[in-house]
Amino acid sequence: APPALPLSQAPQATPTPRELALEHQRAQRDTCDARAQSHSQRKASESSNPLPQAVRRAPLAPAYTSPTSHAKMQRERYTLKHATSTSIEVTVLTYGATISSVKAPDRRGSLGECVLGFDEETSYAATWPRGDATCPYFGCAAGRVANRVANAAFSLDGKDYKVKANNGAHHLHGGGVGFDKKRWAVVEATDTALTLALRSPDGEEGYPGCVDARITYSLPTPTSLKIEYAATTDAATPLNLTNHSYWNLEDGGATDVLGHVVRVNADLYTPADDESIPTGEIRKCAGAMDLSKPKALGDNIYDTDQGKGYDHNYVLRETPGADGLRTVATAWAPKSGRVMRVRSTEPGVQVYTGNYLDGSLRRRDGGPAYARHAGVCFECQKFPDAVHQAHFPSIILRPGETYAQTTVHDFGTAASNAAAFGEE
């Protein structure tokens, strides 16, 4: 046998994509940890932080690249369901903490699809290059800041920050590679609950501070979906999270939602300009913008502000109850009989009727494409562009604080409009 080469002369193996990804994660984690340890409030935050250590130390998830180069360290999807035939069934992808499917019984007891989405995560990744207005964000966790930041810039504590402009001149749903385009780490999974975690390093998409975030999806009852968010930071940063599911209680998007009857618990909304940036006004709902009483979404949808359909933030009227939740909205699909009632800790909800869906994305079963108004979103949130409006609820998270949000979707059926909205 030939003599062994000295170590310095031995051929070196080319790192695999997995090794490169892991090394990148370690480098980002080390940077994040160094910042955290140097922060004067770190010890106080550690002692009072309700997040488990596993969540705070969750590995950084690199942006998705391709199925071949991604190292699959865990399952890609988890399905939550109670052991009863009347239970809803919710499927969550670790990619983007995305709700890819929600199935609920109709008035005949048949389980059917209620959200728009894809079965394979590669289909979600394929929507990246579609452009600013047409990327649908099906079912994802949107952040760090859901909705828009005007001119992709803000000032915080005397310092100016520039974030990624990915919606014309503005910043939308966390930027080019937001929380929706990261693989979240699994902290805990059971038959009826899934907790996911993500570390967002300082400087990501232009934001200050290293943020540790957690989302728990659970089914507290066979007919309820609860979404709980929590996050901490080592430096002051804006944070406003939401889920971006498109609901279609008739057929999961095979037809439009213009026949859905909806009521939103709001008398006020925040008008926006033609680029969907709030003007700062808080205006009383009137005409097509008034959803405070049950009405079909299609009744006068093109008489809404900007004339494209609903894409507006409503100011919820109710103060939270003993459980911390306020009523957000109720939606009823007359043909299937399905009813969904939404409650949340948040002060606002973005009602969006899929105005930019254009038929180029196909349904999960290979059937008809998702056309305009194939779904309606109820994005529970603090108000859009709050970093520029001092009278809007603040979205600034500081060291030692814990961001917390809960949203609950309750499902059922009703034979009539009056029964759906409690008017019988």
C-alpha cells in the first residue's frame, strides 16, 4: 500500500449541500447568540421568558432552495385530527409554517376542503418568482411584519432602517424571504397539536434584532383550530404576525366566494391609497365597505374602495372577553352549509378576497385553477404600516417582552342565514 499522505497534503472532500447549510446555520446562530449575551437585559429576559429553551434555541432555518439540495431533517407535513368522524382535519407544512389543508364536515357530514393550497411544498416555492402582486402566500405564517411597510423604511429609537422592497416601492409580508419562505423547526408534535419554531437573525430583510418565534397549531376541540404565536427579541424590532389562509367553505377554491355570506365585527376601517398604504384615517364603514351585518361578498364587491374587491383592514369593535379573545368575523357557505367563526386577541383583521388570483395556479387535485376571488382571507393583525402611524396600536417588540397572539377558528354547519348568524 502507498504511504499515507500527511494530513495537510491529503485530498479534501467537497462539502455537501447539507454540510454547507448546517455550517451556515451554525454561523448565524453563533452571531445571534453573541449579540444576545452582550445585551444588558439578556439575563432578565431569560428568567422571565415563557418560551421553552428548545424554542429559544431552535436552529436557524435557511431559505428553501430545491428538493435536492435541502437536507430533510424532519417530516415536511403534519396532520392534526381527533379520533372522531366529526373532527376537522388540518395539515401543516414545516415550510413557511403553512396550513396547506383544512377539511371540515358539510351539512351532510361529508368532510371537504376549506382552504386554497397545494399538496407539495415545491408548489409553494414555485410561487416565489411570480412578482410582487401575484405571490399568493397561501396559508403561510407572514412576518416579521405582515401586511405593508410604506416605502420599505422606518425609524426606531432614533435610527433609520431600510427593509426589502418586494411590493413596488413597499415592503410586504416580511420581504423577499420572510417567515413564509423558511423551514420551521418542529418542537413538539401530537395527534392534535404541532409547535414550530424559527430564529430570525439580526439584519434579516433589514430588520434589527434577533427574533425567536414560535407557532402552535392545535385542535382544542374536534371543531376548533387554534393558532398561538409567541416571540422574543434581543433588540427593539417591529413584529406583526398573521396567518394568510384563503378560505372557501364551499369547495376549497373550485368556485369563487362571492356567494359566501360574511359579517365582520367592525364599524370602522383604515382607508388606504391606491398602493394599499393606509392614509392614517380611521373611517366609519359605509356602503360596500360596511360588513357589520351579514351580506354576500359579491353583493357590491366592485364598489369597494379602489374597486377591486376587499383588501382592507377593519378595526374590531369588541374588547377582548375573559379568554382574551374578541369576535372577528363569521362566514357561511350556503351550498355546503359550513360556518366558520373567527375570534382573536388582535385589534384588526385584513379582509382580502383574492383579488390578484389570476387562474395560473392550479388546485391540489389537478382540477380547475384558482381564479379571481376563489378564497377570502381573514388576517388577524395589528394595523398595516403601524410603524408610520403613531395612533395605530404599536407593533414594536422590545427585549424582555414576549409577543403573544391567539386566533381561533370554530367550524360548524347551518341550514340558513339566520341560523349561521345567531338570528333565529
